[in-house]
Amino acid sequence: MQSPIDIGSDSLDYTNIAPPSIAYRESEFYPENTGWTLLNFTDAESFINWNKCKYRLVQFHLHTSAEHTFNGLRFPLTAHFVHSNTGGDLLVIASLFDTGETNHILTPALEAFKEGKSFILNPSNLLDTRRGYFVYSGSLTTEPHTEGVTWIILNQLQKVSQQQVEEYYSIFGKETVRDIQNLNGVSVKFFGEISEGVDTITGYLTPD
Ligand SMILES: [Zn+2]
């Protein structure tokens, strides 16, 4: 099963596995330019726990536009937090951003990207698990497209300004997005509350 995918409200099952509990530390991140993005590595003891398993944060990176879509709707930016457990299993948490106010948490990272320097960040401030999440087993969206990657896509949008999106875009001057892959009948699971009168997943994604 390959990633990214379109998450449609008609292909959703439910899970009772609680959202990841996030224990990241404020730490130094070291950007590494791959030619398509900056992978921001950390040596910090930053962990998450999910489904009785502990994973360490290895790196995070951004994509313009977002890679996963929701009933065809694509957001302008996503952050991918890549984790590994002691068995080498990969788990990626995706946080999606819609345009609005300036995101001051991202500001130091964006400044550092332009200068090619390391930066200090507590990335837990870019993740909000309170509105639940989507989960499925997919792949890396870049080569070697390794499968067996657990994807957790948070159901709460973050804000980013249009200017910040353009700043990041201008570093590479191109979209860093893999095409949507065929679902092949895979089940995407959702953990969260269903509100009355909200009939699409994108409805759940509307920020407060
Ligand atoms: Zn990614």
C-alpha cells in the first residue's frame, strides 16, 4: 500500500486506539537539504507512545502543498514527523496547515532554512491530537517508497500565513508532492467525535 492517499468520508472505519501521547523536548534540529525538502534531524530524546508502542522522533520536514487530501481537498502545507521504534518500524504523524495568521512556532525554522542553520524548536507545538486522527498503513512518499509505514494524520488544522507558505515554497521553487495513490480497498480508520450536522471529513477539519 502506497502513500499519499485521498481520505474520503465514504471509505472510513473507526478505531478505539487513543491518539498518540506526545513527549517531545525542545531541542536543536539540523536541516539537511535533499534537493526536494529539508529534513530536520534531531538527536533529542523526543518520543511518542501509540498503540502500546514507543517511537522516537528522528526528523520532521514540510511539504508544499500537503500530500494527503480529504475528499479531494488539498491544504497548502503539511509537516511530517518521522519516528522509528527499536524494531525499525516507521510511524509518521502528519499535521496539516491552512492559510490564516502567521504561525510563530514555524518562524524560527523558516528563518533557519533560509540561512541553512540549525534551530531550536519544540515541535509538539505543531501537533494537536484533541480532535482525533486518521490512521492507515502506507509507505514513504519519497524513494524508496518503503511500505509498512503507519500514517497518523491529525484531524486539527494548524494555521500558517500565505507569506510563510511562499517563503518555504521559494526555497525549492517547486511543489514537493507525490501523486495521490490508489486506495486498493485499504481501510482508513478514524478516532474522534462525530458532530451532528457535519457530513464530511473536511467539515471535521475546520478549525475552531
Ligand atoms: Zn513527507
